[in-house]
Amino acid sequence: MTAATRPSLGMDPELQKKIGFTLLALVIYRVGAHIFAPGVNVQAVTDFIRNSAAAGFFGLYDTLGGGLSRATVFALGIMPYISASIIFQLAGGIVPSIGKMQKDEEGKKKLTQWTRYITVGIALAQAYTFAVFTESIPGAVPVPTFWTRLAMVVVLTTGAIFVMWLGEQITERGIGNGMSLLITFSILDRLWPGLVQMVGFWREGALSIGKMLLFGAILVAVVAAVTAMHLAARRIPVQIPRKVMGRGRMTQGQKTFIPIRLITAGVMPIVFAQTIIIVPGTLASFTQNTWMRNMADFFTPGELPYDLTFAILILLFSYFYTSIIFNSVDLAENLKKQGGFIPGVKPGASTADYIDNVLARVTLPGALFLAIIAIIPVTMTKQLGFQQQFGGTSVLIVVGVLLDTIAQIQQHLQLRKYDSFMKTGRIKFRGRQQRFM
């Protein structure tokens, strides 16, 4: 047995290198997320945010990878890049020229470059806003000057650009989607402090063993439900007929399917809905307007108006975002070009209408599930009497990203196994040729 045909033991070296690079990049990201920005009293900022009506806004930002509530050098996190990506993603469904660029390889490269430019602009605007915000907090900036504000803007903007670059490097050289892994790792980083906080509540007598076990059971059930719903899909059968190739050869017909996931839009409907519903509380914390304060009191988390409005917004954004990212017309046209068809449905416009109808029916249970998952943490916080760190949105992100990353690892292993098989087959074939010569 030669070295080329000898089976390799352990993990593939290339995969080891990819996983090692990914872990190193994630550790660098989390180290930066614990370095405080210069010239800021972090404790004053944290205390002010915790007791303000804008705590929901900063909590959402921290969930998606930032560290605004702790004023770190990576305070903006990946949010500027996510915002820029969403802008072009939504524009692709509205502006035909951008939609055309998203299908072309050169167009994708241009859009990637534009996304980076927009990310820098958004990061500058958010960094300046946060710098002004910290100066308004008593004791947060001892001596606010133009230079302290400029230093804050430069540090936060540079941190956001570095995080964007780090995510792109993970995607290119590591394993999985870099931006998603950065968010997931920052969420998991908050898990241990949350457990420590829960134990502290138990020692103080504010939390009983029964409530802790109930919280654990609900969390396990939510993770299991999210995993099942993430993998659940409605399969639309597709028939590809036989084709006549050159010299009279005929390819065999194939039966395949189009998977329509129940949660096609992922976590984005919850993010959009939460961004809107926290606006009254955020504005009320910065203004003295009585009407805004009454509106913020009306939308108190855990109360019926808040939960009902939150659920309706999630339903609306689920349909809206799904219609943007899932183009049934293009899918129907591609099927028609390949000669494929859905049994019992005419190719072309009828196929697109059929897919739209299936998508509309499938999106409803997925949207209802997202609404339930988003409301459960708020209800649990009110009933159990403590602020938990691992909500429904976090579970959705973590489970989805980890499942996708595992799928990429499995795909990489299968490709390496296939390449090894083909290489071994070529060596054996050459050996037979040499024996016959």
C-alpha cells in the first residue's frame, strides 16, 4: 500500500487548519470585545443604560454582537455591516439594476465593495452618536472635549471595520459564515455570566430551585423546537425529463424537489420588529415629551399591548422579508430553462404562482413560531422575576448558525472523501495499464 492510497487517520489537515483559524479569529474578536474605549467611565455608562428606557435598544445591539452597553472598542460590533448588507438585500428586490448585479459574479464583487463603503459610513454615524450620548451621561466622560469625542469616533469606527474584515477572513479562510459566527460566539460568551447571575439570585433567595429547573426545562424545549423548525421544510416535487445528448445518447429523467423552509426569513423578522417596538422607549429616554413617555409606558415588555404588537410586527415582517429574499419568478424561469416542471402545474407563470401559494401557506406557521419564541423570554422574565441572558432570538441565531456550520463541515469531509476516492481510482487504473503494457 503506497502513501497515496493509505487511508488517513483523524481529521482532514485542511479542515483542521480552517477550524483552527476560525477559533483564533473568534478569540481575537472576543478579546477586543472586552477592551474598554479610552476616556470613558464604563461603570457610569453601564448603570445609566441599565436603568434607562433605552435598555431594550442596547440589549438588542449587544445580542447581535456589539458591546455598546460596556463601551468597548468593538462596541458597534458587526451591526454596521449587517445594516449595510440588509440595505442592498432589500434594494435587490426593489431596484432592478441591483437585482441584476446580485446574479452576476462581477456584480456581486461590486456590491461587496459598496457594502464595505456603506459600512464605514454607518459606523462613523453610529460612533459619533454614541460619543455624544456618552457625554450626556453624568460622570461618563470626566472632561468632554473635541479630542475626546474624536478619539471615541475613531476607535469605534476602526473597531467596526476590523470586525468586518475579521468576519470576511473567517468566511474566506475558515469554516462557516464569518459574520454569523461572530454574532453566535458573542451570544455564547454571555451564557456563563448569565448562569453565574442566576446562581447569585438563588443565593440571595430571589430565585428558587423550582424556578431554576423550570427555566432550564423551558430552555431545552425551546432549543429542541428551534432545531426542529429550522430543519423543517415543505418539499415541492420537481420532475426533470430525459434529454437527448450528442450521438443519440439519452440522459435518464430525474426526480428532485424544491425545499421551502418554514422559517425562510430566519431571525430577521424578530430583529426588524424589535427595532421598531423599542423606538418609543428609546425616544422617551432622550426626550422629556409626555406623550412619548406615555407611549413607552403603554408598550411595557410583558404586557398585552406589547406582546400583541410585537407578534403582529413579526408576522408582517416575516411575509415581507420572505418575499424579498425568495424570488419565485426567477426560480420558475430556471426550472423552465432546464426543462423541469412541477407535476400537474404548467411551466412559467403558473409555476411561480404555485410556489408563491405554497410559500404563503408555509410562512404562516413559521411566523407564528417566531412570534412565540420572541415573546417567551419576555414572559419568563416577568414571571420568574429575573433578567435572563439567553432569549428566543439568541437561541434562533445560535442554533441556525451552528447547524449551518456543521453542514459545511460535513460537506467539506464528503468532498475530501470523494477526491480521495477518485485519486485512488486513478492510481489503480494506471497500475492496471502498466501491467497490460
